[in-house]
Amino acid sequence: MGDNMKPEELSALVFKKVHKPTPPAVSVIMPFNLERTPNPIMLCENDEGIIVIGGQSIGHARIKGAKEAKNEWLVFVDSDAWYPPEYILQVKEYIRKLGEEHPILATKRYGGLLSNPPPHKAYVYEHGLIVRKDVFLERVKNYPENAPRRTDIGGLFKDAYPIDVPYYHPATHGEKTLLTTLISLTIPLTLILKK
């Protein structure tokens, strides 16, 4: 991806309106850094895609995208995750069925070291979060202005209702750090035990 691309140009490359208009209209928000080429997301004709480039932290980028959103429902995605072509259609089906009772939903992550955790347990993967805009903005209103770069919003949505809509995400930065730490501790321990 070119460093000089504007969010609108990236949006045209990433968000593909391939499905007929299907209620409710959603705003799909993708924080983006220029290090990777994002996977395309298949939208309905009545949806909007928002790319947020840069920002103080990943959480700030998600909040900025939410504030720009025109629709009542927000669907957060990640630029290095892969979402099946029917992902948005499936999410909308759950919003129609459960949205009145459950304004915060979380889809099922596959891939990475921590594959398939129940979304309602330790934390919600931010790239599978579906939430009504008013609820989202209320939850993030005290998000720290000085949050470190990799600080995200997942901890604020631990009560998300899990839905059976899959997506694939490779190991996250934290998971890679954990794996590297485990390997770096295992090698010396193995050498000591061999003696």
C-alpha cells in the first residue's frame, strides 16, 4: 500500500459492496497502518466502510472511526484478519435477532495462539466486536488520552454476547511476544537439563 493513499482511496480498495441492501445498515470500521495490505471486506450496498489511518493508539483509532460513523451499528474489523464473504450478512442476521436485547456482540475468532476463546471470557477481540454506536461511545468516554500505542478497547466490552460467526486472525503482537518469551526460556532450560 502506498504511504500517500488517502482513507477514501483505501476504502475503495478494501470495502467491496457486493451484497444487496440488507437491514440494518452498519458502519464497518478498520484501523489501519501502512505496513500491511488489508484483506477485502464484502459489504452490503447500504453499509459504509471507514478506514482510520494512524492515531495515538489502536483504541483511539477505533473511537475516531466510531465518531465518524453514520449508522446505528458498528462492526469493528482488523486489517490483518480475514473475514468470509458472508461475514457482514451473518452479523446483520444476529443484529436483527439479538440486537434489541444484546447491544454488544462478539464474533468467533479462529487462528493465533489463543484460538477460539469464548468472546465473553477474558476479553473481546476488538476485531470481532459488533456494538450499537450509542453504547460504544458511552463505554469509551473515559478511554485514556495518553493510552500506549497498542492499547485497545477490548477490556471495556467483556460482557459482549458471543455469536457463532467466524473470522480468522493470525497471532497478535501480544501472542507473538508470549511465544517468543516461552521459546527464549525453553532453550536455556533444555540446555541446562541436558547437562
